[in-house]
Amino acid sequence: MVHGFAKVGVWGVSGRLCRPETPQDLLSPRPGAGVGIRVYKSADFTNTLWGGTCGDSRQEKCCKMIGMNPPNDPFPASEFDDWAGTYDASVSIDQFPFFGYQDILARIVALAEPIRGMSVLDLGTGTGNLAARFAVLGCDVWCTDFSVPMLAQARQKIPDAHFVQHDLRRHWPEELRRPFDRIVSAYVFHHFELDEKIRILRDLASNLASGGRMIIGDIAFPNLASQERVKTEVGAEWEQEHYWLADESLAALYKAGLPASYTQVSSCAGMFVLTHLLGNKAG
Ligand SMILES: C[S@@+](CC[C@H](N)C(=O)[O-])C[C@H]1O[C@@H](n2cnc3c(N)ncnc32)[C@H](O)[C@@H]1O
């Protein structure tokens, strides 16, 4: 019994009830499952309070409605939903953290060496700026993001791409369980702590086709000293997030069985290339 409600249920994407569960399931939903709350009287639900996908901004509201603490998520999808309409204007201004933004995208594409028909998965695709560069080259482009408005913007730019709403911190969804020739990403992983970055990349390694390559461009610095220099230079524009420090990150990647190379592209952005993935499986 949760605050006057008989039961809380978690159900699958079809909307059909899979199994009634504890409120904890709302915070840690099953892989690929939609999440929501239904109120039951005996076996039948009488009302649907909320249904959506994990990371949806309504998840927080719904938790509050039933008196649960909302998930402690410093980077919920709702943060990005509101940014979708103005995101392209933000990246067009050459200021922190987007110094060299177009350069990073161009360098990721160059390192990917795309050819027509190659399957390319873009993680945290946002408004689709990186994915669009692969689409014009004839690649089979797959876009993921946990923000529905971001995906809607991307869809307008690249209507022929595949779109999957997914939170990278969650279990890998069924529709993306297939090998990709390239897995790319720009300006996404700095939302995750280093351990989580590594965990996500290790999991992704098994979705890389034979001879595949992962290229991750993001806000990154060679080391802490260089991050501190840029922090001083940009002053009030600085916002502390989990920026990559190449020295510690390369060591952690190597230890995790993911040897990588790193290139600094602008004062605050760089790229990691993961190539030597033994049998396409991390360590
Ligand atoms: C700064 S934008 C970068 C967008 C795009 N890759 C680009 O280079 O312009 C970050 C994107 O990552 C997405 N994102 C952040 N955290 C995510 C997560 N946990 N799972 C999936 N997408 C996420 C956001 O919704 C947003 O679209």
C-alpha cells in the first residue's frame, strides 16, 4: 500500500500490465520498459496516473504524487527538453563549452572514414547535427537520445534516419541490439562520472561490428591543470560538469580493456577513438 493507493505497477511498452511491482521499480525500470503508475483495486487497475519512459520529466511529478522521493538525477531529460528549440543557436556562438563545435563534428566524421551504407549510431544525438553529416554521406544513421523534443528536432533534419528514445544510463534497448560499423557521440558523456562513462563504453563495445570504431568527441582537457587554466579564462561562463581529463581517462579506459587514443581539438574539446576492441568485447 503506497499512500492510499492499492498497488503500483510497471508495464511493458505495449501498455499491457507485465507485473505489479514495488514503487522501487519506478526508479529502476526494466530494460526497454515503459514505466508508469497504475492504481489497482484488486486485480484491475482503475486509473493510470502517468505512463512514459524512464527519464521523462513527468516521472518526477508522478513520484511526488504518490509521496515517493523522485530519483536523484542531476541530468534528467527535462533539462534538455527545454533546450531543444534553441540548441542550434547555442552551439553557433563560439564560446565555452562550444569553442570549436563544428570542428569537433567534422573531425569525428573524418576519423570515422564513413562510406555509403555504413551503419552509424549517434549517441545523444540532440538536434542531429553530427548524425546529419553521416546521413548526407549515405550512411544508415541511427539516432538515440532520451529527450523527445531533441529527437523531434533531429527528425526534421534527417527524416530518413532511425530514432530510438533511450537513456544511455539504462539497459541497452532491444531495437539497438545489433552491430554498428561506427558508434559516435558529441558533447554527451560529460554528463556522466568517469566510472559511468567507462561502464557505458564497455557495454557498447559489444554492439560494434567487426573492425568497427567508436569515436567520442566531448568537452575534454589533457589534464587537470589545463582544465583549470580554461576555467580561469572563461570565468563566469564556467559550469562544472564531468569533463573528460584525458590522462586519467585514457588510463581508466585501458584498465577496462578499452585502449583508446586522444586528440585535443579546441581549448575545451577533444576526441577519444576506441579501436583495438579485442573480439569487439571489452576485457
Ligand atoms: C549538449 S547536447 C549534444 C547534442 C549533439 N550530440 C551535438 O553534438 O550537438 C547533449 C545531448 O545528450 C542528450 N543526453 C544527455 N544525457 C543523456 C542520457 N543519459 N541518455 C541519452 N541522451 C542524453 C541530451 O538530451 C542532449 O540532446
